[in-house]
Amino acid sequence: MAVLVTGGTGYIGSHTVVDLLNNGYDVVIVDNYVNSKPEVLNRIFKITDKKPRFYEISVQDEEKMSEVFEKENITDVIHFAGLKSVAESVAKPQLYFDNNVGSSKVLLKLMNKYGVKNLVFSSSATVYGVPDHVPLKETDKVGGCTNPYGQTKLDIEYLLKDYAKEHKDANIAILRYFNPIGAHSSGLIGEDPQGIPNNLMPYITQVAVGKRDHLNVYGNDYKTVDGTGVRDYIHVVDLARGHLCALKKLEQKPGLVIYNLGTGKGTSVLELVHAFEKANNIKINYVICERRPGDVDENYADCHKAYEEMGFKTKLDIVDACRDSWHWQKNNPNGYGD
Ligand code: UFG
């Protein structure tokens, strides 16, 4: 009885593995370290005093993945593995399609072959494209993705829907994440972007730690409270817990279900910057610059469905996330190192 976690050493994956281990699950990780480091496993051990079994494999490698299914008694899969850089996906759309959609196909094939019924999939609010209203409900229209990365998430959702139609005993939870930030309260695991961070919070923490001179705020003429983009920032520890709620939900054999995982509350770029400054007593220098192509005014979740159907509700807020992100960055100025 083990949970297979693909991409289990990544940012969201590692926090979820910690929560699984702390809740008595037997965990098997598959990761090819494309966007993570072996050190993560030591950190997971430090926090939980437990060692998940680990295979350094790409999910696209059907033969090696097959050996894992052969050897381990897998009952559930949480599928995080995938490439996730919006900018890189614009430059290399085929790579993103092959990797993200291809690995999901391999996984479904093997789940079918080995009789594994339960899957939690790491999707994204990006599938809603350019929203014409907020908050976003799971029943709102999807599509019109603004980049190839987002399109791969939507393609995989369709793949899973087709699979569920054909395999009536499959139970699949598609989780649409909004914007994960924060880190484990131990400061031992957190977000470790390669190169210049694309996302707001790691950029802020790198300015705070002195690695970057200032934050570029991408536009202050959006139709929002202060003109800067509004997003739904969810603490990664809450987000991780959402996966355990989803596993429990799958025990009820619901077929295919879709849940937004967010807080239901929008926060602007400048509100987040000021919350960070206040929580940590650090000044963040910023410069207002041009809009970033593809960005939308506002994006936040309607979270009622996740609460009503699986009892999931966030417990942490952006102040907690600002404190925890900084704790992680301060203790690990170079992330997990080389
Ligand atoms: N922003 C800045 N400066 C930066 C980085 C970001 O001003 O250096 C702004 C953006 O313009 C936006 C907000 O901060 O208004 C959030 O930007 P992020 O890049 O942190 O997050 P996005 O909402 O653009 O994208 C995130 C994930 C995607 C996912 C999407 C789902 O990175 O993978 O949420 O909605 F698809």
C-alpha cells in the first residue's frame, strides 16, 4: 500500500511528501531532478525522520517506470512531475508537450496495466485562460491558455477525462492550483528556482537576501485595487494538505472530480510586497515597469467546492507565507546549493 509521488522532490511535491509521511503514508518518489536536487531527500528526512523510497527516473521512461510498478505495491499516484516554466514553454512548446503530456500517458498506461485506480493530478488555474470574471469556479469555461505550458495542463485534463470515461473504476482528482507561495515552517524545504525567478515570491525573497537589486513590478495599470496584478496566493503547506484531502476523497470512489485549490482571496503585487516588508521588517525596493505579456488583471478562486466535497480549507495566510518564505530563503540563500 504505497503512494507513488512523481516529481516528489519539487517545490509542491516535497511539501506533500512531508505531509504524507507525517500522516503515516508509505511513499515512493520518482523524480529525474530536472528541476530539483537530491538534497531535498535529506531535508525530508530531517523533518519527518522517515525515508521515502526513491527512484531517479523520468516518468517518460516507460520501461523503468514499469519496474517501479512491478516492485512496489502502489495503490495511489500523485502526479506532480512536469516542466513548469511559462517562458521556456513559449520557446520550446514541443518539449513541453512531449514531456508533460507524454509522461502522463505513460503513467495512465501503467496504472491501467497494474490495476492502480486512484490518481491525483497537479493542474493549474492557468487552464482558465483569460478569465472574464472572478472568482473562478470549477464549472467555468477553460481554454484560451496564454502559453504552451498552460495548454499542456489542459491537454492532460482532457486526457484524464477520456481515461475516466473508458475506465469506470478509475478515481481521479484534478487539482487546479492558484499561486503557491511560502515554505515549510522548519525552513528546511522551500522553493528553489533555477536562474532568475519567474514568480513573484521567490523574486521578492531574492531581493530581500541581496541576490537581486530590486523587484520589477510588471505594470500598475491593471483594473485592480492599486493597478498591479491580483492573484490568489495559497501557502504551499495548505496546498500540500489539499492532496491528502483529495486522496481521502478518492477512497469514496467518486470517479473524476475537479477542485480549485486557492484561498478565495485576491492579493495585489504591491499588497504582497508590503505584507512581506511588514512581516519581516525588511524593505523591498521595486520599480514599476511594462506589463508582462500574457498576464491577466485578476485571478482568484471560488473555493467552495473543495470545502463542501472534501473539507479542504486553508489555515494559513499571506503573512504566514511571507514569514515562511523568508525563513527558508534566509537559511538557504542559495537554495539547496549545487
Ligand atoms: N510579477 C511581478 N514581478 C515579477 C514576477 C511577477 O510584478 O518579477 C507579478 C505578475 O505580473 C503577476 C503576479 O506578480 O501579476 C504573479 O506572477 P507570478 O509569475 O508569480 O504568477 P502567475 O500568476 O503569473 O503564474 C502562476 C504560475 C503559473 C500558473 C499560474 C496559474 O507561475 O505556473 O500562476 O494562474 F499557471
